[in-house]
Amino acid sequence: MKALVLMEPGRLVYKEWPLRQPDDNELLIKTEAATICTSDLNDIKYNPFGICTPMVMGHEGAGIVAAIGSKVQGFAIGDRVAAHPVMACGECQSCKRGLFHLCQNMNHLGINREGVFAEYFCVRADRVRKIPSFMDYGTASLMEPVSVCLEGVKRGNVKSGNRVLVIGDGPFGIITCQLLQTFSPVQIILIGRHWFRMKKAKGVYLIHEKECPDVNAQVMELTEGNGVDCAILCAGTSEAVNLAISCLRPRGTLSVFSAVPGMPGIDLFHVHVKELNICGSCNDENQLDQAIEFLSNRNLNLGNLITHRIPFPQWERAFALAEKGKDEALKVTLTFEEEMNL
């Protein structure tokens, strides 16, 4: 089969790769759509997780069941499905505490298991969900990003009537804004740097960071001087962290969705005097079914966040758009034969 293989940091190659059969508890899926994530770009360029190369990359995928492991039940060849890349061991201390998404011995597509940037991929059957007949594969490939954004909202302790701030207009920031609509907040504010992306978030107050002389003051004006109940960090900088802290009202919550590299300087004085809560958000606590429900919601129209669907052999164009096309692209999906004929 054809696959995109990381040979060494910074060198991704389109090449022939062996097609393996599924283990007893796995499904073999014929890929129909594989969507590029910002983390894919970072993994390819910097390899922060120490991926053993060569490795087939990619972790946001959907397709058709092509083969079924001997112990798998509930699936049939030809089923249309979406896959989640995170597979917990079930035996470590985190798993025993019920924190499967924080597994200490985690398998992850595109990290230590062959990923979805290939014509076929294998994944454990319990991490797969069937998709409705009306849902296209590109939309279905968003199951994992929607799942992790739901975790970010959950960790932010968002409640009906809250004011919520989202910092960052990348794909996760926009998905989060759309999902927040279903939690009945009284106000959603998005801070970003690219009008093309920001305008994808509907029903949201938009603040363009580069065009606003005082972002903090603008947030305070929008919230009648009170600040926000929750800030969700979808931009990985220390400046964004401290902006969130300054915009939170007393006893507010910062959900750290995006990793911040290094050891950022954090305004702990205001964390102290406002009794703020700071919560990490990593992977998701089995939000697969809820993610499919939201992806099926025609009012949310989350599939519309895929701005480009590009045939797999044109992968270089797709990756260039995903990395540099911030004024013309949001989510970029690699499409395969059946998806291209929709």
C-alpha cells in the first residue's frame, strides 16, 4: 500500500509500505479520509515524542472496515467507521484509576502504531465507531479532534449562563467555539489573529489580537467589567496563559488545552488573589459517542470546518496548506478513492 512515512525528523516520504492484517482485537480499515492535525506537523518536524522511525504518520482517520480480527464482534466488512487513535493498556495505575486517556503505556496511531496517512490502517475495535449513512468520511475523521475539544470544555467546568473565552483561532479553537454553543453560555469570546479562521466560528464575539490595542480591556468591556468564568487555552504561549489569567473572574477556570513549551512565566499572584483554577486537558475521557452525536448535528455543521479535501497523492500541497495557509485553510483532509467520488 501507499503511505506517508516519517524517515527522520523533517523528512516525510510517500512510499510503498507493507499492509498488515489486524490482530485478534483489531479492525483493518480502508482509509477514505485522513485529516491533518497541527500535532502531525509538529511530530514530523520536531519529533517531540521520540517516534521510532520509520513510522507511518497520521491519527485522524475514517474509512471502511476491510478485515476483522478473530475476537471482534459488532462489526462487519463494509461498515463505514471513524477511528480514535488513543489505545490505553488497561493495566497501569492511571488506567486502574479510570483515567484511560492518561495511560502510562499508551498506544497511539502515528506515534508508536502505524497511522492513518496510508491506504489502510489497523486500530483496536473498541476505539472505532460506526458513522451514519449521511456523514461523509472527511467529517467522520474529525471524531478525535471533536472528542479532545469536548474534554477541554469539560475541564473548563463550563456551565449554562457562563461567559467563556477561547484563545487561539487554530482548528481546535474554532471547533471549541462551535461545541460551546451546545452548553448554553451567555457569551463566547474568541481571540485570534486570522479573520478567515475566526469568521468560521458562528455566534461568537471576535477580537483580532493584532488589530486591538488592548485585548484585556476589550474582554472586560464585553463582560461588563466582570471577566469570564472560563478561559480555554488553544494557543501554546506564555503570553496567552497570562492573558487568560487576567481575563478570568474570581474562582474562574483556565483549561490548558494547548501545551505551552518550556517553563513559562505565569502570573501566580492573580491566580492566588482570585482563587483561580488551572486545569490541564489532554486527550479525552472516552468522548467518542458524544463526538459522533455532535458531528451528526446538522445545525453545528462541523464538517464545514474542513476547508480543503485533497487527493492523497497530492499530499505535499495538503501539508503546505495545513502549515502555512492560515488565511485560506482551517482543516485539510487527504481524500482517497471513494471520498473523491462523493
